[in-house]
Amino acid sequence: MSKKEVKNMRRQFTRELFRDNKFNLFCTLLATMFASCGSLIIPWLIKEIVDLISGVGRYTITELLIITIFGIALFVLAGILDYIFLGRFRVKAITQYRSYAFERLMNKGIQAFSGENTSLYLSAFSNDVNTIESSYIAPIQNTIQTSVMFIGALFLMLRYSLLLTMVAIFFSFIPILVSIVLGNCAAIAEKKLSDKKALYTGVLKDALSGFSVIKSFRAEQDIIKIHDENIGFVKNASENKTRIGVLVSYSSMLAGIVVQLGVFIVAACLVNAGNSITPGVAIAFVQLMNYILNPIQILPSYYAGVKSSYALIDKIAIALDQNVVDEGTNIQSELRDSISIRNLSFSYEKDKEVLKEVNMKLNAGGCYAIVGGSGSGKSTILNLLMAASRDYQGEIKFDGIELRSIAPSSLYNLVSTIQQNVFVFNRNIVDNVTMFSEFTDEEIDHAIEMSGLGRLIEEKGKSYTCGENGVNLSGGERQRISIARALLRKTPVLLVDEATAALDAKTSYDVMNAILNLKGYTRVIVTHDLDESILKRCDGIFTMKNGKIAEKGSFEELMNQKGYFYSLFTVSQN
């Protein structure tokens, strides 16, 4: 991806920081102008007061007092504007950035995280956003204020002494060169720290998700070792970033001291030589040099912060640009004829075919089972039917329309999936069934009844909170929620992928029976459980072996053949 393309993607994100936020920004900048003007009055007053004491003043003490009151009023007005608008600007900027990034995340395809690291996104929405706020958004006002004061101070200095101003400009090139050299180093260090934090977040996520596995296999010490190793990576990257930050800060400070002392020594020489510079001008230059040095000291850090923030924004922008839902043809949300699979081959890795020349015809309204040993390609077929990948060979057609040409959003109105691992949100039962969409009470009650959730509702009520990932529910109850979701969406095609693998025999039978009792749906069931009473009700059974269809037919036909299916079924009964 070219630098220009990355820059264009970044611009879409930075634009969100200021969208509908310009009035808040304007008011904070107005406060900055008032505060800057008030600050510039101070060295001018110092000059005039010293000159008044020296007998060369142009203003009376009363006039200077009035100007002092005016300067204080500017500070008060700036404070009022900041009190009202500064927080609004910063919060809205980050909120809009997060919302835009999350919306882009939701626009990714269903296959998005099959080959992506979700830790990158967790880090991007937490650590990285905090860095962008502190390094890019928060310093905007202070940076502009110091820049305005720099310009104002330079103007006053030019009025007081052109020679002394030229000397100041000459010395000022030193910190500018420092900021250019060290700015890129800081950006690289910030990005490296972000990457290490993302890896650490992934370790934490794995440890929490696989906690029961870790305990059962007594792998605690190994996981602790992996955790500590990643903590070490974060520590080293953080120390490196801190060192570079200290280097930037102290280099800028040292350069500023050189500038200030150099200019002050030259000013003293000019005063002693009887130059046109008055004592008031010499003292005013000391104060004005602070306003010259502040941006020289602050801007390198801000420049480094902006570079770092851009690196983080580029990282999330590039990630969100991958696996985005493609456009395609919109199809009707009904299956009139069939799903046709012809000569389907697929590989997750090059030269390692998972599916080989698979052919199927799934008639509308029918119920079909796909069985076979582990790794035979059963679940891969369902994933491809859900457009998990378009990199397959052969054809997958819904009513004669090739899947590759169908818009995913349109496909999801036709097809729903019920999987073994049902994700349940930490909300009430109704929210989990409706997936936060609006449905009538009659539609919800019908889905609950058809899925067999009625008993749970009677016992605990619709407002019962399911807990994090459904921890308050049994496996069967979570599966029934998954069925109810699919029924409520009224998608005519249901893909059931090992939905009962983790359930006991009775619950498994009840869930499968509920699916088979659905009328008017095309059901494709991947199952490891070869229950005769269930399989006999299927219109067809496809037996997979090594990525190919070894046999197909009804339960009776396959049993009479006494082939591979017969062997699988016989072994399962023992």
C-alpha cells in the first residue's frame, strides 16, 4: 500500500475528530487568542514600567494600570470559554473517532477475524485512543497558544531591536534541528510500544478465554512465563519510548538555554555599548524570549506526539481496510429452488486442499445432514455458504446466482447460522433473542415458543440477565436462544454447525428435534451425533471423508450400502 493511500485513509479518521466540532474548536481557539494577548501584555508592561522608573517612559502609571486591568480581563474571559468549551471539544473529538472506527469495524466481512489478530483492535480502541487523545488532541490549544505568543513576541522584538531579534532567530535553529531529528525516532518508538501492548492484550485474552483448559492441563506456570515474557517486551518498549521522550525534552531544554543565554548576553553588550536599547527593552527581551523558547521546547514534543498518533491511526486504518464487505448483487430473501454446489474445492493453505470436487444439491424446504470424521471438511462447507471466503474453486449458487456476486448483507437476509459456540451478550433474554432490533411481542413470543425457550421464560422472565457470554444459562438454553434468533429473523435457510456437540444426549435431542420441527425452512445440519431418529427425518445425508463426498443418500439407502456411513454409524452406537 502506497504512502499516499495510507495518508488518504488517515485523513478519513482525523476528519472525524473535527466533524461537527468546529464551533467548540473555535471557542477554545478564541480563548487561546485572549490568553495569548493577555500574556503578551505582560512583557510590554514590564518594559514600560522599567522605562518609567528609568525616566524614559511614555505612559503614566494610571494608563499602565488600566492596561493591566484589561490584560486581566482577557485572562478571565479566556478561562470562561475554556471552562465551557474545552472539555466538549476534546470529548466529542475522541468519541466521534471511536464511533467512526467501530462503525468501520462492523462493516468488515464475516470472515474478518479468521486470519486477523483481534488484540490489535482491542489495543487500538483502548491504549492507542488514549495516546491519540493525550498526544494529539489535548495539546492542540497549548500548541496554538504558544505559536501565537511566538508570533506576537517576535513582532515586539522586531520593534524593539532588529539586531537582537536576528541573533535570537540564529540561535533558534538549534532546537528546530533537534525536533526534526528526534521526532521520527519518537514516532517509531510509540508504534513499537503499541504493537507490544497489542500482543500483551492477546495473551491476557487467551489466558482468560482458556482458563479452564489452563487449569485442567496444569499449564499455569507456562502461561505465567508467557505472560511475564510479554510484560518484558512491553517494559522494554516503554522504557525505550521514555528514553527517547527524555532525550527530546532535555535536548529541547538545553537548546533553549543556549538560545536564552546567548540572546541575553548580546542584549547586555548592546546596552553597555550605549546602543539604542533601553534597560526596559533588555528586561522585556528576557520575558519575550520565554515566549520564543516555549514553542521551541513544546513543538518538538507535539510534533513527535502527532507523528506517533499518525502511526497509530495508520495502523487501525490499514487493518480496518482489510476484509471489508464487498458490494454485490442484492437477492431476494427467499430460496425458491435450491442451493447448488458444483466441483467445489477449497484450501486454507496453498497445496493443502480441505475440500475436493464437492457436489451437492440442497432443495428449498429440505433438511440435509453432513456427517463425517473430524477434519473431513464439514464445517468448511457451511463457512463457505456464509461467504466466509470467495477464494474457492467451482460454484456455489443460490437459485442459480453465484455466491461470489451476491452482496454479503443481502446473503445474510437469506441465510442464518446456528453454531456450537453461541455468543450471548450480557443483556436480558429478549435482547439476546432480538439482537437489539425491534420486533412485535407476537413475533418474539412465537420465536420463543418454536425454539423451546418457553420454560426458561416462565421460570426466570424475559428480563433475566444472561451474564457475560451467557454464564447464567445452560448450554441447551444458549442453543435455544441461537435458534430463536434465527427464527425471529425469518431467514429461509438455516445452517446448523455442530450445535449440540457440547450438550448432553437428552438436551441434544431436544435441540435437534426443535430444528427439525421447523416448517418452511431449508436446513443444513453438520453433526457428529449420529442419532438414528434424527437422521431418518433428513431428506438427504452427505458423508464426508478427506474433503470429498464419500456417499450420499437417505438413512436407509446408506445403511443398506454398508459402506463408510454404515461403519461410522455402527461405531457411534458402541
